[in-house]
Amino acid sequence: MPDTRFFQTLPSLTVAELAAQIGGAVERGGDRSIASVAPLSSADRGAIAFLGDRKFANALAQTQAGCVIVPPEAVEAAPAEASVIVSRTPQASWAKASLLLHRAITLDTAITPQDAAEDDSVVIEPGVVLGMGVRIGRGSRICANTVIGPGVQIGRDCVIGSNVTVSFALIGDRVKLYAGARIGEAGFGATGTAAGVMDIPQLGRVILQDGVTVGANSCIDRGAYDDTVIGENTKIDNLVMVGHNCVIGRNCLLVANTGISGSVTVGDNVIFGGKAGIGDHITIGEGARVAAGAGVLANIPAGETWSGYPARPIRQFLRETVWLAKQASAKKAPKES
């Protein structure tokens, strides 16, 4: 269930009612009541999930979801106890269902600094806007013209810079967000429908653990359903992008212009050089290093240093670079008369 500090849960609907509104057909169990959406792996009997790719067939077989949305060819693979909706675009149908069952809480009403602050040690500079349910720990400072969305929790001794926006987020102690940082915006998720591409609602959160620093104009997207997590004492430079559902370990360093795609898992003590780019659903082991400008398209084992595009172990990259240089020089050498 999405966090109720950030998302309103709308009235339950039957499977038949959902199918009629999301462009699917009920295969079985149309009378079951559904209250929420969830992934296959974490859905319960009151939730609806979907199969979007055959590689998740095992998750479909093991899901506890009350209802599953599947393509026509996967009907027989659905659990016998689950209601089934058939759709040729399961992910799009699931996205439509999420809009019927959950709604993001918007910043319709602001509260006073006194309502949000733990005590008088909290400093709220001019122009700050605080949504309903915001809480700010003692010793923290919120700088000018920053917007803190409904339900956001900020720990103690934090500094939130000017012109920052924070939403759908839980922030620990001693966190620093420099000017212009964007925390908790919707992750980049889209899917095709008969009418064209549609956005997939993002129902997760951002969790910044104690001691995290986020540089100016960096963006950390909230999760699609699970959380985007930045581990303790990780330091993020200016102009860095962290996509939805990423889990970044403790004591990591992300240098300027690094871009991390969605659902990347990073171990502790990892270093990313400037302008490193990481593909989606990649795992980077503890203590690994990614050289500046590298493009990572495969998992990196713990402790290794990778470079180049596509990135590979740095010794291999250097050998290949030297070999190419020699080949180029040989071709340019003048012929003897």
C-alpha cells in the first residue's frame, strides 16, 4: 500500500468494475474487491498486480495478489486463487487501475513554521512553503523559497538550501540539500497504449538516510512503487541524476553529471567519476569504482574499477586503448621507397 502520508487511498472497486474502466476483460473472479495496486512480489489479497514481461513468470506463479492483469497467452499461468483480467497492454491497464485506487496528496493548503517545527531552534527563511503534515527536526534550517510537499519528514540538524523542492520523501538527520535540488519528483516511467504513450503513476518515496549530501540542481526521483534509497553519508555532487527505485549504499561518492538509470543497486563505498552513466537494473558491488565518462551496461563485481564505453575492467580498457593507438600509428607510417 502506498504511504498514506503522500497518497490518498480511494474507495475499493470490484475486479469487474476495474476491468470496465482499464480496458481489460474479466477472465474470472469479477466480484472480488480490490483496494490497492502493487508489484507481483509484494501484492496481497486486496491488491492488483500485472505481468508485463515473461521473465517475471515465476513471480506471477508465486504472487499473493488478489487480482492479476495478464496478456492473453499468460492466462493459464495465473495462480488459481487469483482473479484474472486479460489485457493486451497489462502495464498500461495497471497504470490506469492505480489512478482509480490512489491519488497523490497535493499542496492545497500550507501550514505555519510553528506547526511543522519540532522546536524554536528550527529556522524557516522567507518564502518557504510547507505542506500539510510536514515535520522538521530541531536545529534544521529551510532556506528561502523552498517548497516542502505534504507529509515530508525532515530530521534534525539538516540544511535545505534555497529554491529546493522536496516531496514524497523521508529525510534523516544532518542531511544537506544544496540550492535547486529536486527530491521526490515522479520517476521516468511510460508505457504504450492504443492511444499512444501514457505516464505510469509513481507511488513510491525517496528515503535519504543520515548524513547524505545532495548537490545543487541534482535530481532524485521517487520510486515507481518501492522506494528510492540513498544510504548514510553518501555524497552527491551537482547536476547528478538518480532514477526511480535505485538503492545507493553508504559512503558512496557521485561526482557531477553522473546519471543513474532506474532500479540500479549500488553497494557501499562505491565511487562514480564525473559524467559516468549507468544503465537500468544493474548491480554495482561494494567498493567498486566507475571512471569518469564510463558507460556501464553490465554488472560490476565488488572492488573492481571499470572504464570506457561500454565500460569494462580498467586493465582491459587500457590494453585495448594502447592496441588501437598502435594500429592507428602503423597505418599512418609512410611507406619506404
